[in-house]
Amino acid sequence: MTTTTPLLNPRVIALAHYAARGVLERVLARHGATFQQSVTLRVVAVADGPVERGHLVDSVVGSLKIDAAEAHAVVDELIAAELLAPPEPSRVRITDAGRELYDRTSAETAPITARIYDGIPTEDLAVAGRVLTLIADRADAELATLDK
């Protein structure tokens, strides 16, 4: 039996996304966190200091393709869980507990990610990165026209 490598298409992209997301969600679940919370927490974790709440919400909306109310709700969940704290009403910062969660889940997923990507040539990763970035940009442009 001969198998052929499929061309990149929406199904291939979705299968790769959900497989990788499934790995991350299993790790996050052990710590009582969700995928949406992880994406939101990361924005603040990699920032140089407190983040404007509006910028955080816009970033989460752009990343997860959810509405602003949903993104605000995730920020509120992280504040209620004391993973983020509002040093002032319009800004949030990561707390020690939030930093610990981010660092721990990042450390747990790093070796898994390394195994997943192991042996894939750098050139192939560069091509995949360019193609997927182009697809994401075009899909974002299409979403913008649908929202009008």
C-alpha cells in the first residue's frame, strides 16, 4: 500500500492544530487552567510590565477569534483566580501565582514540543511558517470582510 503526503489544506491544518492543542490542554487541565486562559496569561507573562486591559483583550480576540465580551470574561477569570491582578482599573499584571503557572506549564510542554518537532528540517519549518502565516493573514482579511 502506498501512502501519499496530502497537500496542505484546511483539514490538515485543523488536525495539526487540534492535536497540538490537545497536548497543551491535557497539561493545562492538570493545573486547573483552560486553553483560553493560557493564551490570555501568555500575553501578560511575556510583557515587560503591566498590560493595558484593552490591548490584552484585543490580543486575545485576535488570537482566538472570540468576541471582546468573551475575552473580558477570561481576563476576569484570571483575576478571580489571582493569576492576574489589576494594579489600576485599565491595566493588569501577572501575579506570582500566574507566573508560576505559566512557567510550570511552559516547562511541562517544552519537551513534548521538542519531541513533536524533532527531526523536521529547519527549511521545512521555515516554509511551513511562511505558508501558515500567509493563510492566517488571508483568513483574518476574510474575517474582517465578514464582520462588516
